[in-house]
Amino acid sequence: MDAIILDSTHHLLATAWFAIIGLFLVFYVVLDGFDLGMGILSLAAPSEHYRGAMMRSIGSIWDANETWLVIVGGTLFGAFPLVYGTVLHGLYIPITLMLLGFILRGVSFEFYALSSRKKLWGTAFGLGSLLAVIAQGFALGGLLAGMKIENGLFIGGIFDWFSAFSLMVVLGVIAGYCVLGANYMILKFSGALQNHAYTRSTIFSLLMLFFAGVVTVWTPLQYPYIFERWFSMPNFLFFALLPLAALLSFYMLFKALRKRAERAPFIWSLLIFLFSFIGLAATWFPYIIPGALTIDQAAAPANTLIFMLLGIGVLIPVMVAYNIYQYSVFSGKIDPDAPQHPH
């Protein structure tokens, strides 16, 4: 009886941490997603002046946004240590490329502000953003495509993450981040740069819808047990709601863009990401490595999970409050066409 209680407690704690890390991941994708998207969009900025305005608009928040990725990594290491011996082993190359992209972004951003060679460092910032997003897409695609794990050890090849399926995921992630970036630009800027953002948001929203549809259809065809989970009753009633909610959000997004709304496009794009993430988590649960490793197998001992829960439980409200305060302080619109007054 004690063993059953212990197992059920451990499962409950593992499930709680699965949800908490998922929440942190949503925060990261949304917050760092829009500034990574703006970095990519800056590669095709109408002028160097506008590129500078785009970079200045995220100067006070972009490094704080990346903090959520550090939190995801730290809590994942503590709550699900076995994941580090499996997932990271198989995804060394995309994760290394992602870190290199972040380094290039950070260096370029600082040099852009001080150097006279604005175009060089502005381009480097955009390429660093693109590299980081491509690497994240391949990491996600490689994870979703399935990893060869036996007895808790990765036994696959070093390039297993590279496939036609993961390439579709990469293109979808690039388009999605660009949508977030363009919609943040709509919210933040006025004038010609805002008009430029409306056009980019419409284009990349169409691309995101296409690639999301491809991945959604491809996934159950690749995994028969996912097909069975999605289309068996009563699961179908739940899983059908999520794509319908996402499609409705896409419709409302395009409607808001046509009406030249300012806040609505960003809100609807957030909901698209949220519904997609919920669908993804519900599809794979209770697996943390799809089809190979469950949350119970990968989770740390119950005492560790409880200790972490107490510590992180106190910090979560603080971190959220800080982010809200930060964005409220640096809120307000920017007119990039306004004359610049020397200080």
C-alpha cells in the first residue's frame, strides 16, 4: 500500500513539474520569440535607420527574455535529470548552434550601439537570431520525430535530428517567430515601419498556417499510436477543439490585420501558440521524450521534486511580477520617423 501511495505521489509531482516547465517554456517562446522574430525581420528592414529603431525597441528586454530559457534548462535538469543524458546527447549539434546564435546576437547588439559599421553588426544580429531559431526548430523537430533510446541511453546517430519532418518544423518555427515579431512591431511602432510590419505579419501568418497544417497532418501519420489517441472517442472531442480554436485564432488574426488593429494581432498570435502548445503537450503526455521515456521514468526522486517545488513556487510570482513591471516601464509607442534630438 505504501509503495502505491509513493508511486502515485511521485507521478503527481512529476506531472506538476511537467506542467510547470511547460509554463516556463510558453513564457520563453512568447517573450523571446518576438525579439528573435524581430531580429530575423531586421534582415529585411526597409533601411538601416529602421533597423536601428527595431533593435533599440528591444534593447531593454531582449536579454531578460532569454532568462526564461535558462530557467527551463535549470528546472529540467533538476526535475528530469535523465532527459539530459538522452535528449541533449542526441541534440548536441542544434543546441550548440543555438548557443552560438545567442552569442552572436549578444555581441552584435552591443557592437551595433557603439560601432560606426552599423550595417555589419545589424546583419550579424539578424543572422544570429536566424541561427538560434533554426537550431531551436531542428531540436524540436528532432525530438518530435522520435529518438532512439534503449535502457535510458541514447543509441541513435549524431544527425538523427535532421529529416524532412524536422525541416518542416524549422520553417514553421521561423514563420511563427516572425509573426510574433511583426505583431510586436505593430504594437510598438507607428508610421511607415508599422505599415511594413502589417505586411510582414500577413505573409508570415499565411506561412505559419501552412507549415502548422503540414506538421499537424504528418504527426499522426508518423506515429500510429498518436493517430489512435487523436481519433478515438472520447479523446477526439478534446483534440478536435484545439485545432478548431487555433483556426479561429488565425481567422481573427487575419481579420485584425485587415482592420489595422494594433493590440489584437499580437493577442491572437499568442493564442495560436498557446493552443498549439497545449495540443502538443496533451498529445505526448505522459511521455517527456515522445514514444521513449515517460515523465515517471525521467523524474527525480519525490524529495527532490518537493524541495524544488517549494523554492520555485516562491520565485514564480516574483519573476512574473518583474516581467510585468519591466514591460509596463518600457511600454509606449515609438515613432521611428520622428527627428532624433541629441542629448
